[in-house]
Amino acid sequence: MKEEKKLEKLILKYSAALKTLETEISILLQDYELENNYNPVEHIKSRLKTYESASKKLISRGYEVTTKNIEEHVHDMVGIRIVCSFLSDVYKIVELIENSDQITVHDKEDYIASPKETGYSSYHLSVYVPVYLIDGVTLVEAEIQIRTVAMDFWASLDHKITYKFKGEIPEEIKEGMHKCAEDIHALDQKMLELNKEMQIIKDDQEII
């Protein structure tokens, strides 16, 4: 098969994987809301990494740009970000995904319990989703990021700063961002405690 045709096939697989993942997560969350009368998600964003972006990633790592190398070395072609209200919601969603029959978790990184040196916090899941094509079933890799609204705000700002300084961020800015990350973690903890207090009050009112 010609490389151009291979690329078209690869894009089809990734597009199908994204649709499968979006559908399964949507169903899981709808079911959770029905069972618990509560929606833990603020918003969801999904994306398919472009061929140009994948090519840059391969080149930066010293690989030739081929469909084979994209499949083997670019692990986040398919991505979904789930943004929640509270810290506890993050772990609820992780549990839902881990228990899904349609999503296979093969790796996870809890950057909430152990933030990166920059201060970045999020929960990352590397997963496989099945894609059904004419020539059979293929497992396609995808990345799921789950974080709170506060963490998402920090990550968005960090991305803009990194882009603005082209990766060469001044030390005083780094220190400021790290301090903001600590403040955001404290805010998430405080909001979680308030949510628990609200739930206790609600439960007491229902008993009365």
C-alpha cells in the first residue's frame, strides 16, 4: 500500500477511535448522572493531533516521518480532556473509565498526588479503544486527561507562557507559576471540603 493511502487509513482509524471514546465516555457519564443525580463534569474537550504536529514530534525525537513511526512513537494522536468541579470527581471518573468494557487502561499517571516539577497537576490515562474496520478489529491508543477547573486554568496559562517564551521561561516566572500551582491545589482542597459540608447539610435536610 502506498504511503499516502496508509496515511488516509491511519487518519480513519484515529478518527474512529476518537468517536468511539467520546461515545463511551458520554454514555458512562450519563449513566452515572442517572444513578447519582449528579454530573461531575464541567466540560469535555477532544482533539485529533494533526499530521503536521505528529511530524514535528517525530523529527524532534530523531525519527523519520512515516505512518509506521506515527503509530509506534506518537502515543497521543487521540486525546480527550475531562474537566471536573471537584478533586473527588476526578477519581470517580477514573474509576468509571477503568471499569468500562470498551476502554482498556494500560498506563496511568497521577500528577495530582505527585505534581510535576513545574507544578502541573492532572490525572493521565493511556488507553486502548477498539476500532472495527473491514480487515478486522484494531486497538488504537489514546490519552485521557482528567483535571479540575482550577488545574485546567493553570495548565492553559502555563501553555501560553511556554509558547510566549518559546520554552525559555525566566526563573521568576517559573517560581510565580509554581506558587500559583500550590495556591490552586489549596483552593481545590478547600472547595472539596466545602462540597462535603454542603452534602452533609443536604443529607440532614432530607432526613428531617
